[in-house]
Amino acid sequence: MHVDMDAFFASVEQRDRPELKGKPVIVGSPPDRRGVVCAASYEARKFGVRSAMPSRTAKTLCPHGIFLSPCIHKYRKESHEIMSLIRCFCEKIEQMSVDEAYLDLSGRCLGNDFEASLMSALPIAREIKAVIRRERQLMISIGIASNKMLAKIASDYDKPNGLVLIPERDKKLFLACLPVRSIHGVGKTSNEILNKAGLHTIGDIQEHKGELVSLMGNFGPLLKQYALGMDDRRVESNDSVKSISSETTFMRDTDNRNILKSALKEQAEEIAEKLARHDVFAHTIQVKVRYGDFTTLSRQTTLPEGIQDTSAIYRNACQMLARERLVNQPLRLVGISASKLWNIKYSQLKLPLAFEPED
């Protein structure tokens, strides 16, 4: 089971301030500063506003949006209350961020067969939703499936206030019509690559006869498994996140600038999204390269103030590659890692770099 609070930060603000109900609320940096959106209400999302988006872009899309500075201590307290309620139903919880978690209900879901076990999770999900609505006056979306990948897709499928179960026997059919971007790990660049290859839906990947390594590198085989509804990751209780990283292994060693830039941009996008989801800023950025002979080098820079948006992460990574002359021969792998992750503080709602985020 995957549980995901609906527009969490914005919903908490709308609950606590009734005058904001029904209005486009955008939680994040003010639009006149360099920073990003942490969360947007569904009223703001109708205008295209999304988390991790530069606040100035959000203002352009939704000029009448109400911008609020994050009150992180309040959101963390609320998260603690919500997770405490959820733990009354399940002990094995893997909390992914302040507003989402995976639950392993295998010990509570009983049935004569696998499908019956999944169905037995529905009453539990309904009770979780009712308790959170009653006790916290907030909405939550829940997905039920046989594995983590499917459960997350299910929880995203009918937001807000959704409850979706994907039967094991119907999982391929359920996935087939969804866009490839629905699969976790398929970012903007990967989506474009797949679309250019004629792969627009998950069903297209299911029916694709060729191998995907040439298109997606090492992610290719895993992408095929995900498209078929398979995922063997277990629900594991986790400590707070210490670092966030992303790497790309190329089919052929390359020093092509456009290929490297494309890979770094996609990695920066993925890291920025996770930073925003975990409500943290990165104070150290590291780049890693591996050459054809498997020699691996890494360089890092510690920043005076934390960063959280795609452009800042990307620019710092590119600057290190150039400054350290790491692309003096073709690369087999390139990657970015963000560490020294600190909670958002009021003084950190601006980005210190002397450039504007790229749209």
C-alpha cells in the first residue's frame, strides 16, 4: 500500500486558514526571490503550477496565486501526527517524505488467494482515510497493489482523495494506457527519448520487441520490468535521508557535450524533485565520472547556502566538470550527488547563485 497526502503543505495552510479554501495557494519562495515552489493547492495546479518549479514561473502561470512561506516545523509536526495514526494500522512503514509512505500489510491481509488478500486491504485503506479526515481534517490518496511501483502509480491515479486497487491479474492492462512518464524514474529527458522512439504509453513498452538498453542505458531492463508490473523492492523502515544521487551509464563511452548535458539535466531534475519532496536544501554537490578503463573520479563543492532547484544543481555540476577538466577523455558514466541535506529554514528561501533558473 502507498499513502500520499494530497497537496500536503497547501492543504495544511487551507485547513488552518479557512479564508484560503478554494483559492490557488502556492507554498514556497516568494516570486520576487530566486527559489522554488514546495507545494501547490489543486486550485493552483489547474494553472500548471507544480512543486520544484521556480516561483517566478509559478507567478507567471498563476498571477493571482497566493504565495505563502513554508512553515516547516508545522508541517513536520503534522506529518508526525499523521504517521502516528497510520502506525495504528500497520507497524512496517517506509516513510519516503513528510507526506508519503509505503505500508506492508502482508501480515494483516488474509485471503484464500493473492487477489483476495489485496481485496482485504480495502477496508483498512478506507479506515485510514476516514481517521485522517476526522482527526486531521486532511485528505489522503491510497494505492493498493502487489508491489511498491504499482501501489505508487495507483495512489497517483485518482487524486485527490483517491483509493485505487490494481488487481494482480489486471496489472498489465491497467498500466497499458498510461503515459510512460507515469513510471518512477522516467523524467523529462527519458520521456522525450522514449517518445522519439515511438514509445508513448506503458503498453508500447510492454509490446516493444527490441532491447531498451540502447535507449535508456542500464535503466532499460528495469524499465521493461516496471512496464510489466514487476518490482521486487521490499518495504523497509528507513532513517532520515542523508544524500540523494543519480547516475547515467552510457552504452558507448562519450565526450559529446550535448549527450552529457542532457544526462546531467535529467539527473538534476530528479534530484531537485526529491529535495523538494523531502523539504531539504543541499549544501554539497558532487560530480562523479567513470572512464572506459573503469577509473572513477569524483569532485565536490560545498556551497555557502543550500540549493534546491534543477538549474542550480545542474550549473554547479557543469562548473565542476569544466573546472576540474574531468571530460579529458570519453566517459562511461556521469553522475550527480547532493548531500549535507538540511531542513528548510526561513533564511534559505532564496538561492544565492547569480543566475536565473532555466525554464
